Amino acid sequence: MHNQIEKISVVMSVKNGEKYVTRAIESILNQTFDNFEFIIVNNDSNDHTPEILSTFERKDSRVKIIKNSNNEKPSAGRMRGIKETKYDWFA
């Protein structure tokens, strides 16, 4: 029997990523496999990252933004995102 992934959660953490976050998000959203949720943890950004994230969340129902105001390390942000996943597989 061959296992096949039907749905997956993609998790990303970002802080002050206004320069590259649009390109990173578009790279995920433009994949040929499109049956996923995309959880992005905004780790207390103080640039234009929150506005950029909000735009993607409004445009694409797969995108879910989690605001972290504790200014944690990137790994802690990813762990928080992983806790929010709804599928068995995540990346």
C-alpha cells in the first residue's frame, strides 16, 4: 500500500521581513500542490511585515496569520505555528 499526503500544513516564522516576505509567501502559494494551510507567525515585527501579511491573509483563504508579541526566537515562533496546525503533516 502506498501512503499519499492529502493535506499538509506549512509553517513559517517571520520578524521584520518586509524585504523578502512577499517573495517567500508567493513561492509557497504558487506550488503545484495546493491542498494546504499556510500558517505564518509574525514575531513582533515593527516594519511593514504585518501589513504585507494581512494582505495575503485577505486574498488567500489558505493563509492564517498568528501574531506573536513576545519577540521570541524564530524556533519558538515555528513551534507556536506547529501547535496551530490542523493536519497530520507539516513542513
